[in-house]
Amino acid sequence: MPTNARIRQQGRRSVVDTDDGVTLAVREFGDADAAVTVVFVHGHCLHAQSWARLRSHLTREWGPSIRMVFYDHRGHGESDSAPAHTYTIDQLGRDLDSVIRAVAPDGPIVLVGHSMGGMAALAYTRQRPEVVGSRVVGVGLLSTAASGITRAGLGRFLRHPLVSALRFGVERMPRFAQRVATIALDNHTSVVTMCGFLRSLAGFDESDSLAALGDIPSLVLGGTNDLLTPFEHSVAIAANLPSAELVRLHDAGHSVILDQATEVAHALVRLVTRAGLHHVIDSATDPVSAITQPRTDRLGCALA
């Protein structure tokens, strides 16, 4: 495969060192000097390539005119593992800051976070409120929550005593636990990473951070069949964001970036357009007319 074609398919690879010395793997697509950067933040036990299907749709919509940045969280994908005590949402917010400062030090940014990635984006905007509006001009929160994960859906099990016992067992016998998890879950994320984030997820509360987003355009999207972060979480987020578009995907579960990539892509195109960045989009596709309407409800802004 010619070098240019391989770069287009696999992206430009680089690494970023975080504030505590962990090396994160980064991939970039689109023009290196594009006027706009969209940073994608993946969920728990996923990786940068989890966005591949969505990225393919967005590449057709945007061409090279918008740069897309994908990276692996610490302990995920091709990034380094880290001490278990650093597996927190707060640290992921700081890691996101490290990535932005390294690969997108200037120009407008749109943040897109799925599941735990959305939580990391909220932590980042709380930690760096001065960037909201000045650098961060739009936010997409996909299948995520701002608080109360343990009150609904499968998140309720995070408070179960067995989860604490599982964390203890992983700490005592990490190699054995990894072998079991790899076979049982068909997931190659380190079991130490898997369990390391559970405490932070259980106590996660960034509901007050929504105010930091002000009135910048935002997308809040979820599926009706999401058992991990039920759609009620999306409703609660949108109710606190005055410029939110709330999108409900019928019959969609938690993995909307995989299972509903077309609908999610068009919603993100609308987000970038609402952020006032439509002039940089080099695409002949009408994103609204391409949506499969019977499967998608665009519920507008905050629900009363």
C-alpha cells in the first residue's frame, strides 16, 4: 500500500506524555493544518479504533478539511499502563488536556466523548473553564452521564459488595485475573485497568460542571436500549445545557458509535455546523436529509 494511502487509512501516529509521565498513543486524520480540530474521547475498555466506523462516515462528510484526533486512554489500547491509583475520571480530564496542548495547541476544538469519554470531557472543562468558548466551541456527549451512574441501569451493580471483592482480588492476583478476564470477556484491556476505574465511575458526579459549558452548542445523544447509561441520563444532561440538541436513537444500546455510526455522524456534522464552523466543511452531502428519521428523535434543546 502506498505511504499516503496507508496514512489516510491508519492516520498519523504520535505519542503524548501526560503530566505524570504516562505515554498515550494518538492518531490524527485530516489536514494537519486544518482550521478546526475534533477530539474524540473513547469509553471504558475501548480504544481509539473503536471510532473507526464513525470516523469513516465523518471522513466522507468532511473530507480533510477538519482534523480528527483519536487517542487511547491510559491503560487502554496502545497507551501505557499506569499505577492503579491514577485510574480516575479526574486524571482522564488532565490527560485530555495533555493531548490538546500537544497536538491542538491553537484553533477551535469540538470535544466528542462516548461513555467514560464524555465524563472525561466534563472533567476537563471543569478543570480548564477558561477554554470553554475560547478554544472549545462545541461538545458532543454520547451515551454518557453527568452523575448518578449507580442509580439506574447496570451501573447499580457498581455499589454491590461483589464489585469491591473483585477489585480486591485483582489487586492481589492480577495475572490470574487477567487470564480469566481475557477468556471470559474477550477483551484485551488489562483487568487492572478495568477494575481500576470502577471506584471513580461509581462516585462520578460532574453535574455542577455542566454550567461551565455555558451556552456553547452541544449534542447529547443516547439510545433507548442503553443498559449502562440509560437515556434518562441524556435527558438530565440536556436539561442543564441551554444550547443542547438532544437525540434519541431508537433500539440503540450503549455502543452507538459502533451500531448507529451513520446517525451519530450526521448528528456530529450538525454540531460542528451549529458551532459556527460550517464554512470549513468540504462536503456535498446534506446531513439532515441523510438521517434515517424513523430510528431517530431530535428532541431539541433542554426539556422542561
